[in-house]
Amino acid sequence: MGGWEGGIRVPGIFRWPGVLPAGRVIGEPTSLMDVFPTVVQLAGGEVPQDRVIDGQDLLPLLLGTAQHSDHEFLMHYCEGFLHAARWHQRDKGTMWKVHFVTPVFQPEGAGACYGRKVCPCFGEKVLHHDPPLLFDLSRDPSETHILTPASEPVFYQVMERVQQAVREHQRTLSPVPLQLDRLGNIWRPWLQPCCGPFPLCWCLREDGPQ
């Protein structure tokens, strides 16, 4: 679903008896990218210093020693294409969402790409928005009310701040092999754990061939 909330907004559930208080609900924006630095921190290690690490350590948020996520901005990609960005304007308690590109849903009027199974990321089946679409997720988490300069007094200020953050983010990027395209996500049976000669992946004994 590209950058739409219906495709990327999912709950994260953490359980650590004796450390994390049970029953707490945290409404801050986080990302799967945060798992890596969190685990590294828990293991007593250090994240690599020779590259930009987009994730943030979640432990202060989970323990309640921090009230806000360290993510002021989150960028939402579809494959290698930036589709949307969100800004957590903490001083106002507002969560803005800007869509630069959205997939064309199939069939027309649907809320997803039912006709294609997977929404496209580029090409003729996506829409490029100029100006971008703006939503206030604080009041409209289902993204049903598009804000305009007439309906939102700070429309241009929000757009400029988000686009500035996007430019700063893009300056940190460097070319790497794409890992999450269609070819990168297909099943590769020769890479799965296999006991015995491929493709006969089974073991009769614990000390059998590995």
C-alpha cells in the first residue's frame, strides 16, 4: 500500500517480565529499524560508526525514562522510492503525514490494490502529487481528510519543514545494492537450512550430515 497507514501501521508488542511494566501503551512513532540498535544496546555493544544508522534505541521509551521517541521524522519507502514522510511535531503534539507518491488502488474506489495483490511503487500505476497530500494523523489516523491551504493554516510551514527534512535525509544516502525489490524477495530454496543433499532436506539422526 505504499506509504498509507493501512499498509505500514502495525502494533509492536514487547514482553520482559520484571523489567518492562505490564500493560503500558506507548503511542509514539517507532520503526522496525529500531530493533537493531535496541538489541545492540542490550547486548552491551555499539552500533557501527562508519555509516548512518536510522534506527533508535527503544529501551528508554519502553522503560518509561523517555516520554518521546527519538524519531522526529520517519521516511516511508516503497522499494527504493520515497512515497511519504511523517513529522512528529512534539511541541504541538501533532503527527503530520505527507504523501509525495501514492499507488493507484485497484479496482477503482477500493482501499488497496486487490487487482494486483501488491501495490506498485513506480511507473504508470502510481500518482505523483504536486502539492503533496497532507494529513494530520493526530486527528485523522485513517487518512481520510486531505488538508489544503484553505483548511489548514500552517499547511505551507509544515510542507517546508518536511521537505527540508527529506532533503537532509537524502544527503545521507549512498548507493547500495537493492535488497527489497521483487527479485530480492523471491523464495530461494538453496538458501534455506538443509540437512542432507539438496533438495532432500531432512535428517534421520541428530548426528547426520549437515
